[in-house]
Amino acid sequence: MAHNPKEIKRQRERSERFEVAFNQIHTELKKLEKNADTDHFIELLHKVKNRHAPIRRYFDDLKSYARLRNALVHEKSRKNFYIAEPHPEVVEQIEAIAEFLRVPPSILTVASKPVKTFQADEDVRDALLEMEKHEFTQYPVYRGENFKFLMTESGLRSYFASRLKGSEIDLAGQKLSDVQKHEKTNTVKIVSKDMNIFELQDLYDSRPEHENKLEAVIITENGSQKEMPIGIVSSWDLIKMDTD
């Protein structure tokens, strides 16, 4: 324990900064778990971890910080004196996490972009040739700038099966609009670029069981169905958030 007055002051300031950041994180955890039956930090942390990949990334650090916080607050022996002292790197890290939770990254940070789109009146043959140039499995289809449907691998398989004539698939005169009836409905949400990654996760998690699975979230400037996309997030992108 340092006895130099300047060093003691620096240590006290670090401890105070640590406490402020910890309390900010605690507040944000409570916001993320609105219906929690507890406000205990560790219990909230476990609940939020199960739903949000970014929290899982910081889970072990936050558990350690909770123990340190207990040492700082509950074992304080006298005014302005702390038994435990957070290392400068620890203070910087917990402040960074607090800022991350207070101002979460935009949904665009996990989105695929640019988005390859098609027009509903395009020939199926031409669209298939264009798809060979890309590795996407989902393609938003528009009429002008109005979103019509999401074209998927499963929808295309169903469509091809319906066009099978003997050993050949008849695509003569077929437009992408003919594929639409083979796609499930209500599988897309269109949202504003201002949505953050926690709100994105909630969008998937809050999906009613009786509705079709949410296949993709399309991002536009203002969340309008009459705007062209600037990004798209699939359920696979959410899985990748866990491993990045």
C-alpha cells in the first residue's frame, strides 16, 4: 500500500472511477433485463448473458469486477481509504465496457453489406446467373423501391420442384415474382439503421412462437418498407456474434 499522498490520491480516484463505471454497468444490465425478479448484479449478469452475445464476451471479466467492487465498497475501512485498489488497466477496461453498454454499437456493425437485391419483374434465369457471382443465401426482392419478399434457398427449392417437367426445370417466361408464393410470409423485419445490437437480439428473442421464424432483418435509413436496404442481418449473423 502506497503512503505517498499523491499516489494515495491517484489510487482513490481510480477506485472512484471503477465504482462509477460498475454502477453504470449495473444500471444497463437492469435495462436489458426489464422483467427480472432481482436487481442483484451477478444474478442479472447470468440472466442477460443467456440472451446477449456481447455480455457473454465480457462475462468472466464482469464477474471478477463484481468481486473487486465488493472489496472496494464493503471492506472500505475508513473514509477515502480503500483496502483494494483497481489496476489502471482494469479501470480503463471497465470504463470501456460501461461505455459499450451505455451506447451500444449500431446494428450495421453486424450486418452484411452492401445488400444484393433483385427486382420482381426480373427473369428467373437471369437472376440465377447473377446469384452464382455471390455467396448469399437470402435476397430481398423489390418492385421499384418497395420491398416485396425475401427470396431464400428453401423457397427456391420449392419453386424449382413446382416447375419440374420430367427431368427438366421449365423456367421459360418465369419472373422472380413467380417465386414469391413459394416463400413463407412474415419472415422479415425492416428496421432503422439507428437500432442497436441489443435491440436486434430482442427482436429475434421476442418473436411469438405461433409466427414464422424471423429469417432476416433488413436495415434501411429510416426503417421504411419503401426504402432500399443498406444492410441485412440473418439469424446466422447472430450466431457469428458469439464467435467473433
